[in-house]
Amino acid sequence: MHPEIEMFGSGRITSAPGVEEARHELSRLFLPVEFPSARASSTVGLTLNAVIVGRTTCGYMRFREPVRIDTAEADNYHVDIPMTGRATMEAGLGTPVYGTSRTAGVFMPGRPVSFDCSPRFSQLSLMFPRDDVRRELEDLLGEPAVRPLEFAADLSMSSAGGQAMLLALRMIDRTAAQANGALAHPLAVQRLEQALLHSLLFGQPHNYTAALAAPSPTAGTRPVSRAAELLRSDPGRPWTVAELAAEVSMSVRSLQEGFRRSLGTTPMRYLRRLRLEKVQHELSEATPGTVTVTDVATRWGFLHLGRFAAAYAHAFGEQPSVTLRR
């Protein structure tokens, strides 16, 4: 990601020179904030953009002036990814995170955070609803999370989790500006939101990391067969592995292991193949000039068109454009 690129420009919230408007808009979008060192007449030169993906808030903010920001206690999980400049981020009495384009901060619910930002500082700010993060973790574990989920505060943007998060954010940025882009389609929104959430749960160390990596119980074949039947009967439903596991009374990890043993794949790869078949059918039946490959692929949840075309060609022996023309 180039450090000078403004993100989510199609979702402009404000371009506010004054501190009062900046306080109001940041508090409305994320959580209550104060600028303790600023006077009412001070300028901060805030640019604020945001895109909502499902229930996850993806924001971009840039300050022309150096600022100090104090937040209220957070209700949700926050990830702050500096793009230009530097910031010292500190949650409560915890160890400060020295934020740069290489190091982001991850902050927990229930704690205030202070930011000391350099001039012309900009960052991406993600807000994950606390209940959604906990629910996803419990679905993956197959049991209740008894202890509060605690992430390590420093997120390396060169790590697998950091890179996966940036990849999803780039895709969201590209599609947000398109009138009928991926964010207009429920299957695509679901995939993007889950990509962000999984980049955090699987890529950033936390107090359940070892439990997520532990072997899962062996699954029987009957629930796996039932799960595959559910997917075949309704491939257009925005399935998650957690939903599917609940339908057949299994844990997520047991279902994944059952698919691997019985079918040599994962539930989501199995579903992806079913959706590829639906795309092929629609392209085969379409009247030339009435649809595009992009339209059909996006509607079925395929966001990366290069990867989609490769998967389609591997599955059916021809490019999707050939199917459409024929």
C-alpha cells in the first residue's frame, strides 16, 4: 500500500479544519474522543472517510496538524494502522505501541486509548463489534470462550495477519467506489468482513491462539453428508462455516476435519465449487450482451476476478468469457 494513498474516498464523512467538528464526527463514527491539548478555536485539519462492511467499520483519517486524542473506554475491538507519520498509542496503563507504517495497534474493549500523533499523520481505523468477535471465536473453538479475548497490542503489518488485513482493505477500497461493486452483493460483503475478522483471529496472537491450533475431534460421515446436502440445496445463501456446523450439530473444527477426511476439501471450497457451477450455468444460458462475466461472478461472491478466472478455467477447461460468447 502506497503511504500517500487516501483510502475509502467514496465514503467521505468530513473534511473538517476545526477541532469541534472533528470531535463530533470521530465520536459519532467510532467512540467518544477529546482533544485535550486543543482550544475550541484550534484547527486539526481532519479528513475522515468510512465504509461499513457488514457490521465492521473501516475508516481512514488524516490530520494536517499534530494532535493528541484521548478516547472513552471502548465498547468494541479496534485496530489502528498508521499510513503516514508516527503515533504513540497507549491503552490505559499498558505498554505504549509506537505506531508506524510497519506497526499497528490492537486495542481491547473496556479501555481508553490515547494517541500522540505527528504532523500529517494518517491511519486506517477498524472497529470490530465485540459480540461478533467473541461469537466467531466460540464458533471456531466449538465451545464458550470463558475468559475475555485479549490480543497482543503490537500488530506487525509484515506478518501474515497484517498482510491479509491490508489485502482485504485494498479490495474494500476498490469496490466501495463502484456503484454495483462487491459491496452491493451480500455474499461478497460476507466474504470481505470474514476475511478481516479471520486476519485478526488467526494472524494476531491472543490468549486463545493455542486453543485454535489444537487438533479437532474426529467427525462422523453422516453429519458431513448432511452439511454437503445443505450446501448443494442452497449455494446462494451467505453460509458461514459456523452456521453450517450449527445446522448439523458439530463444532466448526470438527466439520472442517470431517470434510477433509470424507471429501478431501473444506466446506468453503466445496461451496465455492458449487457457486462456480452456478456461474457456468448462468453464463451458458445468458443472452449475449445482457450480462458480463464480472456481474455474474460478483453476484456469486467471487471478488478477485483473476483468481476466479483461473479457478473457472481449471474447473471447466475454458475461460468464462468463452462460455459467455458461446
